[in-house]
Amino acid sequence: MQPGADGRSVHPSYRADIDGLRAIAVLAVVFYHVGFAWMPGGFVGVDVFFVISGYVITRGLLREAEHGGISLAAFYARRIRRILPALVATLALTSLAAYWLLLPPQLEDYAGSAVASALSVANVYFWRSSGYFDAAALYRPLLHTWSLSVEEQFYFLLPVSLMLAIRLRLRPLWLPVALVALASFGLSLYAGRFAPTANFYLLPTRAWELLLGTLLAMLPRGAAGALPPVVRGAAGLAGLACIAGPTLLYSDATPFPGLGAVPPCLGAALLIGLGEAREGNAAACLLAAAPLVAIGLISYSAYLVHWPLIVLGRIALIRDFDTPESIAVIGATLVLAALSFRFVERPFRRPAAGARLRPVYAAGLLATLATVGLGWAGAASGGLPGRFPDFRIRSVPGSETWNHRTCFLFPDQSWQAWDQAACTRTAGKDGLVLLWGDSFAAQYVPGLMRHADQLPGNLLQYTAAGCRPTLGVASYVVPHCGAFNDNALALIRRLKIRDVVLAGRWGSQRDRDMPALLHETIARVTALGARVHVIGQSPEFPLDPAFLAYHQRHDPPDEAGRWHPIAERGINRTLWAVLPDTATFIDPFAALCEGGTCPYARGETFLYGDAGHFSSAGSLLAVERYLAAGMFAPPRSAAAAP
């Protein structure tokens, strides 16, 4: 045994560089989640974790197989001691905060996710309950536990599979693993086109990432040492680049996982595979540095606590964090993770000599049942509504006019599902006005139909969920988005459309290419002889209007209304800057907001149906103001610069 970074004795096979790699992974995820714009692809840290987990677990199982055989009872007991204490502690503290902060619908969803997390099926829960209209996704405190459930499901299957393969004397052992990994990767490529949400959340399409670590663990020991130092050094730096590049260059628009997950997973595999040999390996030496190792040791607890801190903090503030607050959240994450590691993880991780397995299973079962019971009570009661007796949810009309699945296509539909006759929403005029975009374009349908007499032609609705109206856009959420947008050009050409309205959630994706893509799209449309009218980003709020109204009624007078739209005007300034003189631009903030305040209601009438989409009343008001501002006036005279 030898001293570890935390002062304890560790196994001779301990790899400090792997803890350093864990630190890189968790920091990438945390930086991404707090909203640092310079790391738009930090979500790939989860994929790095998957490769590490596959390697570490398989290495332990193979070592056990060499010394008497795999014991399933001992393996699952280790998993209980390793995973459950910190998870239960996090769920307990998060649940206390949720009880005080979350209004009934929020707590009802939270309670359901707590049950799923305790049962290691959170990935299935969020897959079944996620969708384009799940506007509160960023306000679900346990959303991050989907990846823990993927790992736990993998841990359940892997030891049994290895035992069977060893007993059946399958040789070489890596071959069936490689075949399963290839099948999983192929399934991920297929699901990326036809079932993107399932592709993101479920084990069958993620298993190849964990199995890549399994294959690494099956390599002969000392294989890295056989390589020349210069090769190890170059390959190690390439591994770092394969992780750093995606964290800095990917965005929410990057098709993912599938091919997009290959670079970070390959980078992690290179670093793990080469890390056993330090000579000439600058990357391994960097990862083994004490600060990174220290963060790596607490990375599990850091991952557990960071997202509840972020979500509950945003809910408490009813707005997003500013930079100092983001830094404070990162600091609080590391402090809480260190405390969790010292007082929760470490005491439970290693049993006393001669400790029996039965008490471990009993304690794990009791903790799970208690968590499930409390979660069930919260969900079955509708979020304990007695805590806020005057809170009410009421139906707000709006999206029912979008003509779902015909004129407003869902992610599982291609453009062929669109119907021209059904989507010509007004009549009585010559020519057509094409409304092209995502749900933030469809939200204007009620207002445009009501003001049909002021349009330069009949309204033709061409909208798809999550599909921003720019040529060349990629979206893992909407695999058919590229073809949908390409078809818009064919429509403009074939129907001789003379006015095209582009509207979308321009600020939804941290996509550096968006301004250039918009400029190119406008140029292509203008070349077809159509006039282009761009509607900028409309206000979005941190919570639904019902929640905002409740807080406004109950918060102290000096705090009521302290929230601001989370979509700021900066994106509209960017849009304006790239627009050619041939395009008309409308800034919704200029039209709808005054003195820095964007109303979400007029009296008792909500202007928004959710945190970002206009209700019917909001759509009518917005279109009325846009028309008054010269929406269809000659280009560049319609509105002042944002």
C-alpha cells in the first residue's frame, strides 16, 4: 500500500492521473452548467466519466477474476457503499430545500424524479417526461442523475456478463465486448436520426462509451510502456485536445451523442491507456498534479451537489446567475463536495475487516425504500399543495392554434408531414407570407391570423419544434431540421413567395455560427426574389407566469419583480449587426418592454403560456406592436437598432 492524495493508504494499482481526469470531467460539466459562455460543450464531461467508469469497474472485476473469481454479492455491496451514501445525503438535503422553495407542480415533478433516482431509473424518467415543451428542464434539481442511472444499469449487467463469458471460456474475451460496443454505437447513430431523446438518455445507445473503458481494461498490462516516450507524449497531448476541443467548440446544436461523442471518449481512452507510463507523457504528469487529483477525489460528490445548487439557486433568485454568483456556486460545490467526501463517502466506502455483507444490503434497502416512500408521498399528493394554499395553475390559451403535427412539426416528423393546404392559415389575398421557424415563430400564428388584413399576403405557416430557421443548422433534438429548412427554399421558389418572416429562439443555443448562418440564409432567400422580415429574440422568463405571479403576490415589496427575462437584448443586437440592408428587423424587447421591464401579464391576463412562448393574448399584443413598428415596411426603416 502507498499514501494517496488524501493522506490514506491506497492500492498499489491506484492511478492518480485517473483522478485528475475525473477532475477535468467534472469541472467541464460544472462550468457548462453555470453558464460560462466560453465552455459551450462542457457536457462532454459526462462522456469522459462513462469511459473512466467502464475502465475502473472492469479492471477491478478482472483482478477479482484472477484471484478466485467474481463475487456478485461482494461487487454489489461495494457499489452500495460507494454510490448510495452520498446520493441519499444529497437527496435528503435537496429535498429539504425543495420543500421550502418549490411550488406544488415543481415539487410533484421533483418527488417523481427522486423516486426514479433512488431506483436508478432517472434516465428513463427524464426520457419519458422530457420534450420540446419541457420549458422547465433547466429547473429540475435532479436532472443530472440520469447519467448516474445509466452507470448503475451498466454496473448491474457488466459483472454478470463477464462471469458468463469467463465460465463459457469465450476467447478472446474482448471480442464479444467489442461486438456489443459496435452494436451500441450503431444503434446510437440510428437513434440520433429517429429517436434523439432516447439516444441521449438510455443505456443501449450509451453503452459503447462505457464499454470503451471495458476494452481498455482488457489490454495487456504494460502495453503503454512498450511505446516510445515521444509517441506516448504526442498521443497524450492528442487525448487532451480531443477532450478540450469539444468542450470549447461544441454547442447545444452539435449532434450528440453518436459521432459527436467519439472525440471526447477517444481522448479519455488515450489518456487512460497511456497514463500508466509517465516517462515522456506530459499529459499524464499534468493529470497527476495534486490540485487536479484533489478535485478528482471529490468529483462524485461534486457532480451530485452542483446541479441542485444551480437549480435551487436560480429558483430562489428567480433569475440566472451573474458572474460573481456563478463563481460562488462553483466554490460552494467544491466545499460541499469536500465535506461529503470526508464525512459521507469515505466512512462508508471501506468496511471494517471481517464486515458482513448482509447489513450493507439491509441498510441500502432501507435507505432506498425511505427515499422512494417520501418521494411517492410528494408525487401522489400533487406536490404537497397545503404548503401554498392560494397557489393555482390555470389553463392559458395559445399553442392550440399552431396546428400540431401538420403545420407545427414535432421532432419525430420530417418535412413531408407538412401540408400546404392545411397550413395556409388565412385567405382572401393574392400572394403568400411564409412564417418560417420554430415554436418561437409558431407563437405568432394567433396574432398574425387576427391581423390578416394587414399582411401583404395569405399566411403560410411552416414551423417545426426546435428547428431554428437558418440553413446549415444541426440539431440532435430535431434530426430532420436540416432537410426541413432546405425545403423552405424549395417552397419559396415553387410558390413564388414574396415575403418571408424568420422567427426563432435565437438565444437558445450557444452557437457561434448562428449569425453567419442567418446572414447566409437571408442572402439565399433574397436571391429568390423574396423580402425578408426577421423577428428577433422575444423575452423569456425563468419561470412560468403562474409561478411569477405567485411570487409577485407574496415577495416583499422591495423584492417583487426583481427577476428579469433570461433572454437578454444582446442577442438582438448581434442579429441586427449581421442583417443586410435588404432585411427588415423587429426587436421584440423594444416593442414589448419599457424601462427595462418586460411584463408577463396585463392585469389578470397572462401574456405567456409558459416561461417563453406567448399566449394568444400575448401573440395578439406582440403582432399589433410589430405591425405598428413597420414589420412589413421597407427594409431598415422598420425599427431602430436594438
